[in-house]
Amino acid sequence: MPDKKQDLIDQKLQDLNNDGVDRRGFLKCMAWAGTGLVWTLSGGIPMSRAFAKGHDQSATKGGDFTFVQISDSHIGFNKPANPDVTSTLQTAINKINAMPHTPDFIIHTGDLSQLSKPGEFDTLDQVLKGVSAKDIHFVPGEHDMLSDNGEQYLQRYGKGTKGSGWSSFDHKGVHFVGLVNVANLKAGGMGSLGHEQLEWLEDDLKGRSASTPIVLYAHIPLWTIYPDWGWGTDDSEQALSYVKRFGSVTVLNGHIHQIMQKVEGKVSFHTAMSTAFPQPAPGTAPSAGPMKVPADQLQRVLGITDVNYLVSGRSLAVVDSPLGDSGSASRNGGSPGWELDSTLG
């Protein structure tokens, strides 16, 4: 790693240590020029490592379990921003299969399809048959509810869920909650959970020990990133009030097709890259939408998220892994050679 980049990381670590935020029991992950940097919090002491080419065998050593988040596959999309989204999803699957340890499960945070057509879901199912982790949990994106208000999505991926597809499960001491904030979504509007789902969430979390690590996952971010583009959830504040008493809360989202993070108290928020196409950074283009990048850069701005749970520190370590094995690409929508896909329908 170049000295300048290492100095920047060291300074950021120093800044984190001096900002007064208690990091015991939760994570913060940042990306440097297209390379994932993971922060593992164990006993309140932050440790970091860069995610470079491939996966280090030591990456999951000492971890109780690992799972992978993928998001925004948009199977059926075929515009210039990525004319072959099935191929890039397959690349993501290959990357998961190459991990030194098979992840316990996969979470897909929505927009499985582009137009919620049966053939798109069929293609997705065929690709996912080849992944090493056979347990996959889904939440829908707005593109999965376009043609039939999500009925086909629920038939295929919503078995055992409540309402429009929300659910929860426990895994090795961690409680996972999948939320749906795309039902009845208006174009460009903010996400919404709704009264019924919020009541269910409050009841689901009641009686659980405050020491239980909580992972919430939904398609649209559960924090307000850019309301002009609908990048946030109107009633997320109420949902997050139910997890304030827990010592370790991680929130995983998709929708915006880029890595963004923030920490509020003991809640760490993380959005994932898409496996299909990037979107511009907030406010750097006239609107959100597929962004065309040079062909040799595409896989560097797509990726997966690898999450490792460490029992000893009651913490989650998150690594964002670009599909491309090397190189870097800025995520700024104003970067030279990058343009919003004007053919978007």
C-alpha cells in the first residue's frame, strides 16, 4: 500500500479514536479508492485491514460465522450501463464461491429483477442455484413489485414471511430482521414501513436481551441520505427507536448502488454496491439512475458485502469487495468518463 494511502488510513483511525463515539460492539467500514477497508471492533479496540485481491484465509479466523450481502441484481436490465447484468451477478456468485469458508447464508437486499417478470425471476433462480451458500434470505426492492404489487415475488421468495415480505430469524446468537419499505412506493418518493409492520417490529424485538446483536436489513436505506431522490425511509426513526436499547445494531441496505456508511450511537448503517450498475453520488447528477462507466471500470464499481461475526467482541466486521480484482474507480458521479444512462426508461 502506498505510503500516502497508509498515512491517510492511519489519520482516519486516529480521528475515529478521538471523536468521542463509543464503538464497543459495532462496526464501521469505509472504502478507499475502490478497495474495502474493514473495521473489526473487539472489546472496543478498532482493528482494520484492507480487502485486496481475493480473500485472505485469516479473514474469518476466530469468527463464529460469515454471511454475504448482495443487492440490486436488476435481472432483465439491458441498457448501456450494463447490457449483461446476469454475467455480473454470476461474477459475484463466483467470488462468493471462491471464499475460503462457505458463508452460512446470503442476504439479498432487493431489486432482484428489473420489471418483476417471471422470466427475470427464473434467470435469477438459475444463477443462484450455483452459489455455495444454499440458505438465502430476501427482501423486495421496488422493481420486484412493479407488475403485480409483489405477488409473484412473495410466491417465490416470501414463504413464511408476514405482510408484504417482512420476517426475522436468529442465527448463532444474532437476531436478523428483514423489513420491507417499498410497498406502495411512489416514483422518486421516500420508502415507508407502515403502521402494521412497525407494530410487528416492536413486538418482534420485545423480550430480547439488550446484549443481543441486531441486524436490520431492507432495500431503501433506513437513514435519510438524499430525500430529493427518495433515498431514505419516512418512518425509519420510529423503527430505529425500537433498537436503541441494544448494544450492537447493524443496518444493511441497498437501492443506491454505492457504499455509504454512518454511525449513530450504537447503530451502524451500511449501504451496498449493486451487482448490476452504479448510480451517481447524491446530488451529482440531475437525477438518480443507471450510470454508464467505461467498460473496463464496470466491475470495479459493482460488488458484494462480506460480513464476519466475531463472538469474542460481539461485533460484525464488514468488507465490501468489488467484482473487479484490481484497480479503483471513484464513486463521484462527476468523474471523467462517467455518465448517467440517458436511455433509462
